[in-house]
Amino acid sequence: SKKYERKKRYTVVGNPYWM
Amino acid sequence: NTAARPKKKKMSDEEIMEKLRIIVAVGDPNKKYTKMEKIGQGASGTVYTAIEIATGMEVAIKQMNLSQQPKKELIINELLVMRENKHPNIVNYLDSYLVGEELWVTMEYLPGGSLTDVVTETCMDEGQIAAVCREVLQALEFLHYNHVIHRDIKSDNILLGMDGSVKLTDFGFCAQISPEQSKRTTMVGTPYWMAPEVVTRKQYGPKVDIWSLGIMAIEMIEGEPPYLNENPLRALYLIATNGKPEIKEKEKLSPVFQDFLDKCLDVDVDKRFSACELLKHPFLKLARPLASLHPLIVAAKEAAKSH
């Protein structure tokens, strides 16, 4: 979950995969 | 109802490589720098510390694998913006090199780490928060005056010197606006820090950075942005529906600080203050000297080491 928590702070451009 | 705008012709990879070859310096950075340790990992690349052999100066090197970059044109944008916008509150760009499939960007190194370490590991008082806000606002006033929107203001992109100096970094997602195109619509940024007009895909301008600064101020109060316990998609929904986020125990904050937050986090973009206006806000008069950040930086580094 630490990796998931870190990924939450990543920058997104346009439509991220989770949208 | 975005106005019909001619779609920007997308540069091919060859055109991008051609442009990069013009921008970057000639030579092998491995001969100029001795790489030390990895200090950061982001979506766009990995950051190392390094020593410049000729001077012994410590620098930071950001390495990006070009083949893995979804939007290579943003890299050119980053290099040009950092090269042409030098300011005491912006991390100083030194040079860039093409090393096979990788682009190496050398920058000033700030040993104090990022503001994220400080907000998650220590407790800041209003005087320290005001000092950080003032320094970031100085950078934003400079950028906005030069028609640049950063678009990714968050504590992760604020670097600190051991003397408490505060500098903005990571221009990989910034936008250069012009009289013909003063607004943007592409959703760019980090969800939890995004302004409502970005989330709802309206046209937006420089004031998105001011909203993000307000969210960063909440980080300095609570240790993290609102909704971080939610997944990013739900966070975007909450930003779009709730607008200005709730601040826990807001009544404990001084009235002048509450007013500063309100001016940053106004959903109505026209009412939201600009960087220039916020620099005159009375809250910033509470700012303590930057040196007062030093104990926080040391404590944050100790805590990070113990993890």
C-alpha cells in the first residue's frame, strides 16, 4: 500500500488511466 | 463550451529529438559529474545527487528515459522555462545532456529535502507557514508575470536549503500562456491539489497555482491535503462538488490566517486573489525568519532516516 500511497501523489496529464 | 481553437500540431518524436539536440549541452556528463545517491523518484524520472568534478559543487541530476515519457514535448517546455526564468525562489537550472535514450537535467541541489518531509514529520507554526507561503508566492508572481503557469504546486515540488531557503522545482508540467491563448483546458496536476476549474474541465489560468498553494497551506497545518485518504477519482469528485475544503479545527487558526486561506481557496476564480495581491496580505507580516525552518528540516531528516 506504500507504493499505492506514493502513486497517489504522482502528477497526471490529460486523462489518467483510472478515469 | 470551450471556444473553437486550432489544435496544436503534435510534434513527432524526431522533431522533439531534433529540438532537444539544439537545447542540450554537448559532452558526456559522466565525465563532468560523479553520481552519488538516489534522492527522488517521480512520474517523470529519477533524481540523484552528484558532485561536479571540476568545482566539487554538489548538484542534483534528474534522469528521464525519453522512450517512457508519454508527452515528450513537455520536457522541452520544462528546459526552456527553467532556462529562461531564473529567480531566487526557483531551483536553478544548470544544464542538460542527452545520454543515449536518456535526458539528464542538472540543477542546483538543496540538501534540506522537500517540504513534504517537513509537513508530514513536524508541526509548523503560523510564522513558519507564512514564511514559506511568501517565498512560494514570490516565485508565482514572477512566473505569472512571465506568462507561465506551474500547474503542479504541492509540497513535493518545494525544496528547502539547510538555511531555510525555499525554492520551487519540477516545471515538467508547466504551461506558457500567450495573449492568443491565455487559457488552458487540459487536466494537468496532482488530483488532491487541483483547482475546481481544472477538475471540471473549464478553461483555467494562472490562479490554479493559487488554489494549489492554499491546499499546500492545509498540508502545512494538517500534514496532508484534503481527501488524501480517498482514491484520486473520488477526490476529484469531492473537489468538484464541495469546492472549498473543510479545515479541521479551523477556529484554532488566527483570523488573519483564515482570511488568507479563504482568499486562496475561493472557487470563484475572479474573486480568488492573485499572487501579487496575496503578497500584500497581512498574514505574511506574521512570517518568521527563514532560519526558523532549520530545526524543522533537521527533525524531518532525522525522522525520515529512522523510517
